Amino acid sequence: MKTIIEIRSFFKGLGLLLGMVLGLALAHAQTQSASNGPAIQVIAAGQKSVSNFNDIDGVVEAVMQSTLSSQIAGRVLSLNVKAGDRVKAGQVLATIDDRETQTGVLRSQAQLQQSDAELRQLQIALKRTQDLKAQGFVSAAALDLAEAQYKAAQAGRDSAGATTQQAKVAQSYSKITAPYDAWVLETSAQAGDLALPGKPLMTVYAPQPMRVVMQWPASEKNSLPKLQDIQIQMGTETVKPVAMQVMPNADGVSQTIGIKLDLPRTGVALQAAPGMQVRVRTAGIAQAKGLVPASAILRRGEITAVYVAQGNGFAMKLVRLGADHGSAGVEIWAGLKEGELIAVDAIQAGMKGAHVAR
């Protein structure tokens, strides 16, 4: 009986010893595995002072832009340009049927010639009457009548001359010319269309200078941005405006105030063209915000998370993101507590064996 009890005690002790050995081996394996994983740098979640930015849509427009139309009624005989063409000052862009105005010129010239002939006859008659009056053959009343008729003829001749000049000016309106060196933005007519005074035929603009027009909420009129606090995003580059003009009145429908920002005549701003959409960023008062590096954020579809240090490893924690402040970091609106240690590299922190760098 004593032998059996001793055997049982032996095996029981042996089992305890084996359990201790296996536990130590497992702990060593886990430690060894952790030491083989990537060591991840961590930062403490906290507040940083960053500028409060507002991004607003803007549209590029030319400072000098003209809508050209005919000053006379007539058919468009030819349209010599198209959108995108470059034109010189005085270049003929379109011609209007001028047969009616040409008839007006001929009519006025005929009237002018008739007035000239009448004036010459009355001038001769006045000279004859003056001679006869000097000889006492006609009365003073006859001389007065001759002088009045001559002066009336002079006025008629001046009127006919003005009519002729006006007709020639009207005929010149049959040619639509460029008011300055420009680019054609768009055309609104084609050959055969009826041109009418005030009806647009085309729009041209001077290539420089350009400006950006943005709309500011009328409710925030007292917090209008300053010129030095404005940046314009054009493609991948940022442009600083050189001048700013604020419209005096708000739009009654949109309840916004127009702001015009003049672009510099250098760099990427030279590539701006009317109608181009840009982003205008205005800097506000600096505010304290909870920011983390963009590399610390794990994105999986609509899920956003960070890895928080837990013991010697990491645990994933869902967060709600705010605005992206570029190199300053991304706002964390919810999900973190101040002081929590966050993995700087979310991809590496999710790997097997990842541990906090010491």
C-alpha cells in the first residue's frame, strides 16, 4: 500500500513539473515571437494649435472681358473666328450685311449734293440782291429775304453733311472688330443668323490680368478674410492673390457677398483661363484640436481606426475623423482619450508580433 501511494505522489509531482516547464516554454515562445515583430513608435494623443481654414469654391474670370454685338440690324455674312482663337486689336471678327446702310450713305450723299447746289444758287442770288440794293433797285426787305434764304440753305447743307457722316458711321458698324488684343472665349452666332443691336455675337477677353471671384456668406460680413490670409489652390500649386475687392452689397437671392481676388502675372497663375474652378482657402483664428499623423490612421472602407498601445502590444480602436490639416495631422473628433499612446504607423502596428518600441 505504501508503495502505491509513493508511486501516485511521484506521478503527481512529475505532472506539476511538466506543467511548469510547458508554461515557461510557452511564455518564452510568446516573448520570442513579440521580439521578432516590428517595433512601433508611439505618440501621445493631445491637442495642437492649428489655423482654422475655410475652403470656398471660386471661379476664374478675366478683368477685361467684352461681349461684342452688332450696332445695326442685318444678316451675319461671315464669322471669321471661333472659340480659342487669338485676335489682334482692330482685327475684323465678323461682317454684317451692309446693303441697307450703304443705301443710306448714297441717299445722304445725294441730299448733300442737292444742298450744295441750292446753297450756291442762293449765294449768287444774295450777291445780286446786294448789288441791286446798292443801286437802289430793290428794297431792304428784298435783301433781308435773300439773306434769310441763304442762311436757311447753309443750315440745310450742314444738316445734310451731318446725315452723310452718320450714314458712313452706321456703315462702319457692319464690321465687328476686336477692341484689344484678346482671346475668343465663345461665339454666340454663325453665318446667316440675324444680328440685332444688343444681341451677343461673341465674347472676347484679354489674357492678362485674371482674377478669382468667390462668394462669402452675408451673415459673416463682420469676419471677412484679409488679403494675407487667403490662398488659392490651382492644381497642385498654391497662389497668393495680389489684391482684393469686396462688393458693397449682398446678393438678395444667395445672401452672399462677392469677393474679387486679383491673380499675379507670374507662375501657374499665367495658365488661368475664364471659367476655371479653383479652391480658395481662408485662414481663421488658431484653435486647439486633437490631431494625429495621417500614417497613424487605418482605413478599411468606411471604417477608420488607430492602434492604441496595450501592454507591450496594440489594440485597434475605432475613431471618428475630422478635417485634414496636411502636415499638421488629421483631426480626431471621437474615439480617443487624451494621453493614450497611438502607433505612428498603423500598417506596421497591425502586423503579427508588433510591439511598442523602447
